[in-house]
Amino acid sequence: MFEAGDIREWRGHDVVDRDGHKIGALESVYVDTVTDQAFFATVTMGLPTRRRLAFVPLLGATVGPGYVKVAHTKDVVKKAPAIDTDGELPAAEEPAVFAHYELDYAPGGGGERRLARR
């Protein structure tokens, strides 16, 4: 798994799917608040006038020269929950992000958020 500090250095680099197709550009990293490990990234997608940030897990991701390769296909990422380029992920929508990728979701022990943007 990537260290949160290391993956942030890849901001602006291409994100490609498991088959090498470009999805978009890495915009930000969300860490798991329980482990402080990089868990999701947001990828800038869409037309210049309709950009959005789609969530994609970093689980199984690898880096290459100038790109981050994720373990999901471009089609799966395109259908993932997304936010506006200047938006924030509401806490109530965190479970949907995990569910889209069939990942288990549990809020923190005190009911706090599971994801934090770094």
C-alpha cells in the first residue's frame, strides 16, 4: 500500500485502469481514518466544462513512470460516486463509495468519518 505522503506526490499524474486505459488525473488522496493509510483517490474526469472527481480505491494500485495504475476498469470508475471539483464528500455518502467497489464499510468507533482528505 502507498504511504499517504508518497501518493500525494503523484497529484496531477495520469490514473490508468488495469488495462492501461487513461481514466483521468489524480486530484487528491483520502486516507482511512482508522489506519491513516491511503485508501481512495479522486480522479478528475469529464469534459472541461463538466469536470467531476470520481473515487477509486488505491488497494492493489501500482505506480509506473508518470502514472498510477488502479485495479478497476475505466467503466467501473466512471460509474463511481463523484463530487464536484470544489466539493467535499458528505459523511452520509461514504458508505456508497465503499459499496460501489464492494468494500466493507464501518464508521469509526465513535461514529466518526472513515475517510479524510489529505
